Amino acid sequence: MRVTEGADERFGVESGLGDESENGDRKTGCSGPGLAVTPIAITRSCFRDKFGVPRQAGLTRHAHAELVIRPPYDREDAFRGLETASHLWLIFWFHEAVRAEWKPVVRPPRLGGNKKMGVFASRSPFRPNSLGLSVVRNEGLARRDGRLVLRISNHDLIEGTPILDIKPYLPFADSVPEASLGWADSPPTERLEVVFLPEAEQQLAALPSGDYPDFRALIEDVVSYDPRPSFRRGRDEERIYGAHLYDLNVRFRFVTEGGEKRVEILTVC
């Protein structure tokens, strides 16, 4: 797969489909005509980098983003009827997880980073074609500085994520209540207590709520699930961490007292 990025934020993705044999069958390989995929939107997200992003969409109900629709797809007609959909499927490209070579096994954080699973049995971003799939809440279309944007929430996309397709979520077809995945059947339930120290409280209170919607709740969601790497999770350490949310750096640390664990928010600036 080859990716090119232009100065005007255009992304091109090419993947070799292989040659055809004399009888019309596809042969393996990367020669021959390619498949070009053109992003229809670029994400403007509350998550500015990978650290702190929920490992699945829906683990935070307070993450907001805008999908900036690119020409020639920025026509209201292309979205006619989408206002009736409460949720959407997004197909996107893990643009910061691209590797020169793919690996057949990964270490899911859900298993503590110690057990290997096949890449196709996981939701790892390190995949052969670096494609992602998420269900998000539809917050409607708007215009920002003359650009058409689709507002979403309950997402797990970082800043700049290219969106390859948008589809409505169909409850009668897409919801499978009896579905199971043995090693990850239930959602993570352990959440740490989050305490905002006085300086962080003052900084948070001074922020315009319109520019930082649900910001306090977003911070709580991000840090309470312990976003540290698997080998550090559950530890009590003096190290101070930072998560970039919107244009701010949220600094926090993990504390254990009397057997009780908590996260302290130090500053929001």
C-alpha cells in the first residue's frame, strides 16, 4: 500500500490488486492496476494524538469531532436523509499506525499486553491495510468557515484521521445482541476515581464551554480507564502524564493511598 499526502490535505491510497492469469483468475502480488481510495473527509478531533484515545468508540460519551467534508463530496445533497440516522458507521484509515510490514499477531491491551492474538481476531490498528471501522453518534451537518462539516460524538478518532466512507447504522440489521467474543465479551468496568486539584479546577472553570463541550466529563473518561501502556497500568508511580485534548495539555498522575487508587488532575492548560 502506498500513501501520498498533498499540501492541501489530500490523501491518496493505492493497493496492488495483482495481475490476472489467462483464465481471468487473480494472481497474488502487488503488480498491475491499483485500487485508489480517496478520503471524503478529514477529522478535526478533540483527541490530538494517540495517547488517551479510548480503545473503542463509545467508551466515552463526551468526545466530540467534526468531519470536514472535502470537495467534490461537500454537497448537502450527498447527505440528504442522514439527519434521520442517530448513529453512523465510519470507515477510516489509521494514518498514524501504518507500518512498512504487517505482523500476523498482536498483543491486545485488553489482555494486558502479554498474550498474542491473530491480527484478524483483534481490533488492533496495526493491520495489513490500516483500515478502521467505528460506530459514532450523528450530531448533524453544519457550515464552518464556508466548509461543510459533519459533527459526531462518542468517537475514537484522532486529529487528521482520513474518513473513507460514511454509512447509516441500521439497528435492525447491525445490532446482534447474541454476538460474543470470548476474550472480550464484556466492557471494561474498572474505572479509577478522578480528582481535580485546585489549579486544574480554576483553569477548567475559565474555559469557554462552547469551545470545549463536555470537557470535564471527557477528561474523566480518558484518565479513569488508565490510558497508560499495558506494562505500566495498575502501577503507582510518581511520573506525570499528559494527554492532548483539543488545544490543551491535561497533566495528571496516578496515586495510591490506603489501598485506594485514584487519578489526580494537576493542570489543564
